[in-house]
Amino acid sequence: DVLPVVVKKDGRREPFDRLKILHGLQKACEKRPVSTATLDATTDEIERDLQDLPDREIPSSWIGEKIMEKLRSLDQVAYVRFASVYREFKDINEFMNELAGILKKTEGEKRT
């Protein structure tokens, strides 16, 4: 399968680079209880999802959101680390709102 071209925020286009995803996951999961095998498998899942898309160009934001989706279920601390950089929180209130959303979702999952 052919991987789509990634369209960056500034409009530049570049070939998909699996290592960028893996490095982003590794950085977010640094000193967290997430194995290298899990990070490789997660990168594989994202790459497969990309291959399944009909589009030949994909916005980098799609990849960022997909990484956050995977991290949310892998490790919440890693998720917050990645989200804080990816979403470019401007202040502590934005950061706290993100944490409140995670806590609310976690509480909801515990009840079911």
C-alpha cells in the first residue's frame, strides 16, 4: 500500500515518516511503564489506519489526533505530555481543562 503525503500546518507537503510517530510516542512515554513493543505496535496501527484512508494527502493534524487517541488509552500521563506540546497550551487554565476532561472521562468509565 502507498502511504499518503502529509500536509503540514504551513501547507508544506512531505512523505509520511513512521519514525516521527515513533519518536513522538517514545518522548511522551519516557520513564512511563509502556514497552517498546507497545510503542512499535501503536505506530503500526497508526500507519495501517493511514494506509486505509482513501485520501492521498492527509493533514498532519489527523496524525496528531490519532496519536493522542492511542496515548489516551495507553498511558494518561503520556497522553497529557503529548497533548500539552501538540495542543500548545497557552496557560495553566487550558492545561487544567484538559486534565479535567480526562478525570471526567475516567470517572465515567469506572461507573460502567
